[in-house]
Amino acid sequence: MNQELENHILIGLFKATIEQSTMLKNQFSHKPKQVFNSWQNQGNTLLNELEKRNEINEDYINSITDIIHNIMDGIRKDNAK
């Protein structure tokens, strides 16, 4: 197993999840919204820290995230049929 690849896939999934969650942020109210916002902020803090420490390759993470977003777009298109 290539540990670096697995780490990048996990971080790419995490970043895509944070980005996807922004689409839902206003769907919640009160306490759930506070928890949601806190989770997003913590996720962004983690990503920024990993990038600052050069523990992840930002361009590679972005390419993985783009692939994940394309998969989600495919899911939306299939659901619209």
C-alpha cells in the first residue's frame, strides 16, 4: 500500500466534503448550523495546516478533489433522469 497516496485520497475526500457541505450550510438552523459551521472551520484549519507544513501536495489534492466533484456531478445527472 502506498501510504502517501492513501493520505492524499483521504485529504481529497475531506476537502471535497467541506466544499460540498457549503451547499447545505443554510439548510440547517440553530444548533445544527453552529455544529456544521464549526466542523467546516476545523476542516479548513486542518487543510491549511497540512499545506503550510508541506505534508500534502496542494495541486495533487485539488486534482483528486476535482475527480470527486465530477463523480458527484454524475450522481446529480443520474438522479435528474
